[in-house]
Amino acid sequence: MIYVSGSLCSLFRRALTAMRTFGADRVGFRVRSGSHWLFVLLLLGGREAAVVAAHPQTTALHRCEQVAALMEQGNLIGAEKAIAAVLDEFPQVPEALNLAGIVAERRGRPEQAIAFFRRALAARDDYTEARLNLALAYLQHQQSQQAVEEFDRVLKALPDHIPARFGLARAFYDVGRYPESLETITPLIKLLPNHPEVLFQVVAVRLKLGDVKQALEDARSLSALLGSDPKTLQALGVLLLDNQQYAAAISVLSQAARQDASDARLLDSLGISYGMSRKLNAAIETFQKSIEAEPDRSNAYFLLGLCYEMQGQFQAATAQLEKALALDASHVNAAYHLGTCLYKGGIVERSARLFDEVLAKQPENVGALYHRALISFESGDYRRSLVLLQKILSVDKANLPAHFKLAQVHLKLGNRQEAARFQEAFRELSQERKNKKVRSLRTYTGTDDLVPELNPQ
């Protein structure tokens, strides 16, 4: 089996605890998949038991036990050498190949692990544990379509196989097959109604399917279940944040922060949730706490500066964005937003240099193109402004500020027919955009305030 933390002894200690909780035939342990921790349930007994539980009927299996003992001691280098020696003598023993895959996975060599699991299956096609490990390795390393195929094969042979069902649901989710993901995991909801990782996956899938009401109800149940588990609460909060459920994200992340107020990244997620909800004072206070917890992260200063910019406090924003760039000169977003704050503060020459630096790295950065076009227009360089604005429309045909400014540029250049065309396009786009303009930490570019609801004449 694949495990990424703890020893085999601790695995079986967790198994005993899980047996008391979920029944004597099910245990749980954690693996990493994407950005979330998830429990994978393993059945103990028969071929599904760990290699260390196998009776040493052969020399190869006995030596595999010795390899597992080295892993238990945390001696992965020794385990790797030992399993290589076993395979030199017994290159086709499936249990040895499977264990070699586990060692490779623990050593951070996913491609090698996958190759070993495939060799184990080539030696014995019905070796369910190796197929499960192969599927988990695929899932863990973002090869989700291959994971779907392997989990499906396990389930065809063993329809009640819990880890394969859970893994298949997650793999379906990762490839965007959300209805099949929900259908696959539904039996586990009844079997394990209070299992946090099952509920977590159900919330994720229902959010993707647009069943927000039920997803939020499940999220409330899950957050109550996870009252003292800040890491999983944080993962749930980030999931809600990613799906634009900001109020629910604030509730869950606040609960996590009460458990662990020193986790800077948790505080960042909470601050972003406040910012997306336009609760900028709360966002600012949260980012300040994040900086106190971990003062050397440029992105925290960037987020704090962005909040000040959204409040119109350009001097305060400038101070924080300068700190972000001092810590990370390659932080393009910090450079861009510093440029916008300096521009709004009348420091045009430096803002122009910053926008040029941004465009050197991101030639299609619409915000930087627009501000650079404004500066060119204001300096009388209408043709350069025209070129920059046209480039914006090549990237974003419906860009409202660019249409507005192009009408002005064409008027300056004497192209009245073109000016009229862009004026009309501006009116049409304005009507479409009416009542839809939302500024947030993710969409705010600093250009929104530069488009008056007027004809550009």
C-alpha cells in the first residue's frame, strides 16, 4: 500500500482506532492528492493486507519483510538498496515489485513507482493491491484518467472495494466527470455518513454540479465534525473560496483560525475571503496578522497593498507593494499594482517604467497595456496609445476601457468615423456590463475607475 507519513507500526495503530470507529474490516490513512488531504480506506485481510502481513513462505517474501522493517525505522535509503537486492535475485516476484513501488513513492520518484506497480501487475494481473497502488499513484501525481481506468478495474473485480470506490470518485472529479463522481461516492455516504473525507468529496462535487444549497449544508455538517482539525477545515475553506462561496469560506476559515492563529497561509485564505466579500477592513486586519506570523512573504504584503488600493488608500498601498517587491523583485502583480498606485498618485515616470517591466514579462497583460496607453495618450503620443489599445482588443475584444479610450484616440488623430464606431461599441458594451461590474481581489485591475459613464468626447 502507499503511505506518505508515519511508520507501518503507526499505520496499524491507526487501523485499530479506525476499526473501533468504522468496523473491524476498514482502516484509514492519509495520502496527498492535488491540494487536499484525503483518507483512502483499505480493507485488511487476504490480498488486501500489507506486504508485511504476508506469511514468509519464500525467501523473497521474507526479505520483503526485512525491507518493510527498514521502512518502519525510517531508513528509506537502506530499504531502497535492500529491495533492489531482492529484485536482482527475484525480478518477477510481484510482492517484491509492489514493495519496490512503495519505496520509490516514499523516495519521491513517482514515475519509478508507477513502473514497479505495472511490473507487479505484469507478473500477476489479479494482484489487487498492486493495481490499487498503481491507481493511487496515478491519482496522486495528476494522471487522473489513468487512475480512472485502474480504479474501475479494481471495482469490476471487487464491487464493494471501498478504497477503489473512493479513489474512482476522486479521479472522476479531477477529470471533470462530476455526475459520475457523485454517483460513485453516494454508496459511501450511507456506509460512512460521518466520515470527514467522504463528506469533503461530496461537498466538492456538489459545488461543481451547482447544488450549492446541499453543498453548504454538507459543509456545515463537516465543519462541525472537524471542530478541532484546523488543517482539514482550512482545506474545506479553500474549497469554498475557490467555488466563490465567500460567506461560507469565512465561517469555516475563521473556525480554523481560532484553532491555529499562527498559520500564515490559513490567514491569507481568510483575508482573501474577506476581500472577495468586500469586507476590506477585516481583510486588512487579517493580512496584518498573517505578516506578523510570517513577515518574510512577499505575497502577504502584496495582498495587503491590494486591499489598500481597493480602498483608495494609494500611499498605504504603495508602502506595502514596495515591501513585496523588495522581498521578491520578480513579483509581477506587485509591480503592476505599484504602477497603478503611483500613476494615481501622479508619479507617472516611474509608473511607466513599472508597466514596461510588466509588459516585458507579460506582453498581453491588459491592465499594464491600458495604463501604458493612458500615459502615452497624456503625453501626446497618440499613435503609440493606438497600438497599445489595439493590442488589448486582440486579447479581449469586449474590453470596455479600451473601447472608451480608442474613441478618444481616433478623435485626436482626426479619424471621426472610427471614433464614432468605437463610441457606439462602448455604449453597447456598457449596457451589457451594467449591474454586472464586480471588483474583487482576483479581478480588480485598477482600471475600473478610469471609465466614466459618459460619451468619450
